[in-house]
Amino acid sequence: MSVVKLNETPGHIVRPGLKRTLIHTSNLMTVVVDFSDGPWSEPEPPHSHPHEQTSYVAEGEVIFFCEGEPEHHLKPGDMFAVPSGKKHTVQVLTPTARLIDSFNPVREDFLK
């Protein structure tokens, strides 16, 4: 699929308050991550994956945590990058937040 219109695509409900909408090629994936259950009193548990990741904060505010680094309070327009295998997570600070994540290689687990 070469075009995804966000308002015409239902996305995938991962859990209540977390929806993912994605597009990908054979080597690159972009994911719109919508959080609607904030603010959170604590971050989600840290996780890691073999994929390289970059993220853009499109809406809301989050605290970004990455293994071995200080925490960062991020607002719309801010970005972060996560190397392969590094533990990381976020804490949503506002009622809603939208992150635009890019992954290389494609997250096959998101396609299931």
C-alpha cells in the first residue's frame, strides 16, 4: 500500500488508549501512535527491539526514557532516536499524545 489516509484508516487498537496506524515498504516502517489515556502517573515498562527507531512528537507531551541517558521532557516538534537493542519507554503527560515512529527494518510483529 503506497497511501494511508489517517482519517479513513481505522488503525489497530493495541489496548484501550493506544492505537497504531502504519505504512511500510520492504525496509522502512512509519507508525502513527495515538495515546488517549493520559496523563500517566508512571511510564510504561521499558522495552527493547532489534530495530532502529526515530520518533517525532506530533501532539501532547511525554517524558522519554532511554537506558543510560537522562530522561527528557518532550513537546510537539521534538524528536528522539533509539539504537537497536537499547531499552526505552515513554510516560504520557497530557490527556492525548501522538508520536510518529519510524523503524528499520520493518517491525514484522506490528503486521500480525
